[in-house]
Amino acid sequence: MTTQQQWRVFLGTEALKIGYGGIGQVAALSGADWKTVQRGVKELKGDLPRVQGRIRQAGGGRKKVMETDPTLCRDLEELLEPKGDPMSLVKWTTHSLTHLVNALGKQGHTIKKSALAELLHELGYSRHPRTRKRLRATPTPTAISSLSRSKRPRSQ
């Protein structure tokens, strides 16, 4: 598996071997865009700096949700209803990610569950699911009496 940078450099090397028209030929044969091959050639010739220690240039990739949607944090805080001790630094909520995504969607925000989970973590929230009543390990006295009555032989 090659990285994007390795792929560009490989394509650029092949285009330089061919010479005139090499960028177009390599692009057609490899299925890559001619701009990708051209960028590989420029990186090899030293016209473009090759970024060391990174696959993409700094600033590449998607922007954070908070940067693209400035009202998201405020609307999310209103939905969360923080639980726990107000003096504690730990904030938590019982809402599910699906519930929060749907509620934010109704307010006009577009966010996925994975991005919402990351945002909640950045805001210092932890999720605590609602707990259900657990079954007792030992049966209650009424359960014992009902069991003992059902096992008695019937009188005829």
C-alpha cells in the first residue's frame, strides 16, 4: 500500500523517464489525474517542497465541525441538560448519540454520530446510559412462597 505522496513521486518518476508527453501518457495509463502526475514531477524537480513526516500538507482534510457550524456548540449545550454535581468538573448526559443527532438535525445542523461523540469528548462530557433495574440474585419472599405453592401436589 502506498501513500499519496509515494504514488505521486512514482508517477512523476515514470513521466520523467518518458520525457515529452510523459505526464499525459502516465495519467492515461495509471488512471490518475494529470495534475497529480504533474505535481509528482514538480516535487521531484524541487519546484514544490516535499512535506516530510506527513502524508498530506498541513491544513488538509476536513475542518472541525465547530469551525464550520458556529452555533452547534450552543445548541448542543441547550439539549444536553448536564447531570451530576454542578461543582464537579465532570459533566455527563444520559441522552443517546442518535437522539442528539436527530434533535440537532431538527434545528438545522448536519452532524454524524462519530463527530458528535468527538465533540462531546472535547466539551468534557461523558455518556452514562440509563440504568435499568437489575434482577435480584436472591428471590424475594413472595417469589419463594409462590414457587413453593406451585410445587405442592394438588389435593384431590
